[in-house]
Amino acid sequence: MLNKKILIIEDEKSIADLLSYSLDKEGYSTQIAHNGQDGMRLVGEFKPDMVVLDLMLPDMSGFDVCKEIVRIQAIPIIMLTAKSDIVDKILGIELGADDYITKPFDVREVITRIKSIFRRIELTQNSIDMDDEEEIKLGNNISIFPNRREVYRDGTLIDLTNKEYELLYFLASNRGIAFSRAQLLDRVWDFEYIGDTRTVDIHVQRLRKKLDQDSSTSVIDTIYGLGYKIR
């Protein structure tokens, strides 16, 4: 967990400095950007393992930054905002953010959330014998390689976001078991039911578009009145 690199995109210098100082003490390596453009540039230069992203930036919306980061690279993102509107939280998660923290916050909470996300990723990776190239097959043409966190359709690599991959891997690892949307929020997003489970539906829709050549034979089944499962 140590030696991970975290990019902080936050325009309030006092908050950015506090986060950087606290995370450095925990053994992480940090860099700070005070606007969205610098943040996206550092994503390419610094190559962080995680991004802590403020929603309200001086040059552009944190939502737009999140969307662009997710488009180019599967990096876990924690969004920070002074807003407490549940709609903003849901939108951030739908765009690909892994977690959402409302200001003012206790820096210890941020550190705990960061460790939780890294721990979940490491548990996924460590569940595989890294000396073996384990492959999970879905249907006749979908292959998941957990130790590389890669998914292929007919031999072609599919570009999945971090959360799309984790949702697919969780369902594939529990094949045949039906999970409610609230259960998937808890198991994959690691937070309690927040009043709107459309986040799960949207991620399933995106996965189906990327995985399924024929919508009538989707690898992810809808269990009406409950949630989803993989056959």
C-alpha cells in the first residue's frame, strides 16, 4: 500500500497542503495541481495510482476533469466538494469516481477511504496466483485476466473504467449468484445504499455495450425486481 502515488487536484491551497502533508506522513508520494488543466497534465506526467479531485475548480468543473481522466486511464478517483446534494454525488459516481467526500472533512476520513480503495484493489489482485495466467471465460468470446485487470472480447482488449472492471470481475467471480443493486453498491463501490441505485444500472448498461455484440445474449442477466447476475 505504501509508495503509491496520489495526485491532489484542489484549488484551495490550505486544503491541498494539508492533504499532501498528511498523505506524505502515511508513506504516499503526492503532487498538487490547483486547476483542472494542470491536473490532467500531471495525470500523464506523474502517473498517479489515485486522484483526489475537487469538484469546484477555477478553470473547469471537476466533473469534466473526472470524465477526461476516466476516458484516458483507469485510475481510482475520490471527489471532494463543498456541496452535499445527493445528485452531485450520484453524478460523480456515474462518471467513474470511486468515492465522494463532502467538505468540511476530517483528513483521517480521507486517508481511511484511500486505504480502503487501495486495499480492495489489492485484494482483487492478490486473490490470483500471480505466477499463473488465470483466465475467466464468459460465454464464447469474453476473457478476463485478473492479474492484469484486463478484459478481452474475441482477442481484442476492451477499454473499461476502474469501476466497470471491478463490477464485471465481482459478478464473474460469483457466477450464478444474483445480487441486488444495493448489494452491488456495498460490495463494489464500498458504500451504503444512498437512495438511488441507478449508478449500478448505468454501469451495467455501459458494460453491455462494450461486451455484447448481440444485446439478446448479454453476459449479464437482469433479475427483475432484484438486480443482476452472470450466468
